[in-house]
Amino acid sequence: MGGSRSTIVRSDSEAFCTKHDFGWRAKSAGVVTGPLSEGSLNLREGCERAASVAAGAFKFTVTSPYMLARTLLDCHYNDFEALKMAIAEVLAALVAGRDKFLGLSS
């Protein structure tokens, strides 16, 4: 996503561990550094690739904003609810045209 980086340095890992209380993830998946946007996230490509190999109708899942927010070190919003909503807005915009991705009509 735009507004984040995936390069995680030692200080990021330390900050992530102090902000989160779960042991199943010792390192952040990314660091939010500014307002989130689509960036290079391309759900359309993934959906089209899945459609090309599916033998019929299929389900395309998207990780929830809650779970995504839990894996990120937030250095911009500094508020879990605001981070979740920003992620939700980006994902909603990307999946809003899912029928158009597949050439289907509503």
C-alpha cells in the first residue's frame, strides 16, 4: 500500500514488539509512514489470475482491515481505529469494482 514501507529495520522491530502483545509475530509486516493509498497493491491482477484458472464461480478473499492493522507498525495515524479505517477505505475502493474485474454485470 502507498504510505507504507516493507523494509523493516531493527528499531522498527523493537517498536513493534513494544506496541503489540502477541508472540506469534516478532516483526512487523510493514511500517505505515503516511496516509495509506492503493500504491502498488493490485487486487485486480490477483482476482483476474484466479478467474483464469477457476473452473467456474470462485471466492476471492481479502484479509480484514483489523488483521492487517495488527501486523503493521503505525508511525503515522498513531490510533488503531484510524489505521483500521484507512486500510478499510483502501480495500473497499479496490474491491468495489470486483464484478468489473471479471467482466460480469451486476
